[in-house]
Amino acid sequence: MLKRPLIEEYPEYTRSYISLVPDGDITDILASQSDNTYTLLSNLSEAEANFRYAEGKWSLSEVVGHLTDTERIMGYRLLRISRGDQTVLPGYSENDYVKEAAFHLRSLTDLLEDYKLVRRSTISLMKGIPQHAWERIGSANGYEITARALPFMIAGHELHHMKIIKEKYLKGDSVKG
């Protein structure tokens, strides 16, 4: 089981995300999280998927797309850092990515399938990382981070957004409107 990263292994701005991750096997947490997210959102209509709780806020489809894009980037960072690559990895603008992705042109079903595929890919990557490689340190978005911290960031980032989805988009099983 992968140990929880120490606070000095990841940037301060990610602490709130990582603090949301419960104790346990991070691989199991990521797998069950994927199932829970899919189950929660898969029965929504396209109208519900395009709901925005306020002007200028992302739609649910855009949030799902953002989660997937972010996990792809974090997974790539995990691959590079765990393999000992010392290349400084750039950051990205989440708002620009969402704006340019045109998630509204894709069905929620398609976006959720993409999300599940990316999560399976992340878990598969994690299973192939040797134990010693989890402590490797790399630079991403101007900060040092260990390979071990990245899966916890992925899980915490999603927990952060799921909290917002439940509070701002969903009321029980239906979308506010």
C-alpha cells in the first residue's frame, strides 16, 4: 500500500485537496471514486449536464471534462516523475482548457466514458510503478512534488469538485433549476 505523502512532498496550494483524501489504499480509493462519480452523474439528462448554477460557472459537462483533463495531466506528470525524468513540467490554465475543449458538443455519456478510461489508465500506470520510484521528486507547475503525492492530488481534486457538484448542482437526485 502506498503511504500518504508527507506535507513537504507537494505544493501548499494542493494541501486542501490532499487533506480531503481518506486513509486507505489510494488505488482502491481511486477505483471506488470513479464508480461513485460515474453512478452519480450517469443518469443525468443532457439538459442537466449543461446546467450552470451561476453565470460564468462551468456546466456539469465542463466539470467532468475538467476532471478528465486534469487527471490526464497529473497522470503524465506521474509517469515522467516516477521514471526519474528531471525535465521541468509546465503548468496549464484550467479555464483555457475548458474554454477550448468544447465539452458542450459531447454527450455526458461520452464524457463519463472518457473519464472512466482515463481513471483506468491512471490506476494501470500506478500498478506498474516500482516501490522505490514513488519517492522520486520532480518539478511541475513551478513546484517540487513527489510521484507519491500525485495520485492523492488526483483523488483530492475530484473530491473537491464532487463536493461542489453535490452542493451547487445537485439536490438529492435532481439538478437544481
